[in-house]
Amino acid sequence: MQNYNFVHSCIRVMDLKKSIKFYEDALNLKETCRKDFPEAKFTLVYLTDQAESFELELTYNYDQEEPYTIGNGYSHIAVKVADLEKSYQRHQKAGYQVGDLKSLTGNSNSYYFLTDPDGYRTEIIAK
């Protein structure tokens, strides 16, 4: 049996600079690679966390005029954070679109959703 490792997840964005800034500021991701394809009219930007074990690929198509339809099949990506409450307060203070703190067990808060400028959601989970 072969082993498979996750490499990246790709989302398409309308404003590359705005999206990069969001992921850098909101989730502390950093740009690790950029590939420009001017002849094909698109740019790929890869962002990763400090562990560098998984990348988020932002695809920017130069001539896209209408916002992308995310569709009802897309749900979210997820990240873990050591201090959920602190993260939640920081995202609210920054003015990001933040969902309510929630729990699957009904005991203590264990996650919330953060929405990027294009409407993609990231689940922020307590470690």
C-alpha cells in the first residue's frame, strides 16, 4: 500500500493582494512560492504555516470579472490554535467576518468559523 501526503488545497480569488493580506494577518500564513503565467493569464501563490506541512494555493485569474460561485459542495478548510478565545477576540477586533464560538459536546467552546474576502470559510479549532 502506498502512502499519500496532503500537499495543498486550492481556492480561486478575485483580489490576490487582499487575499494574501487576509491569510497573512488572520492566520499567520506566509507566502512560500509564486508562479506567474502571464501567457495563460493567471498567477498561483502558495501560503503555508510555520510547520510547512500543508499549503493553501491561491489561484488568481487575470480576466475574472464576476465573483466565483463557491457552490453548495464546498464547506471549509480547518486549522488548530492553542488559545481559541484569544484567536476569536483577535479576529473580531480586526473586523473579520467571524461566526459564533461553538461546541460539538455542549460543554466548552471548541471552534468557530472565519470567512475570507471571497467567502471561503476556515474552521478555527481549539487544540
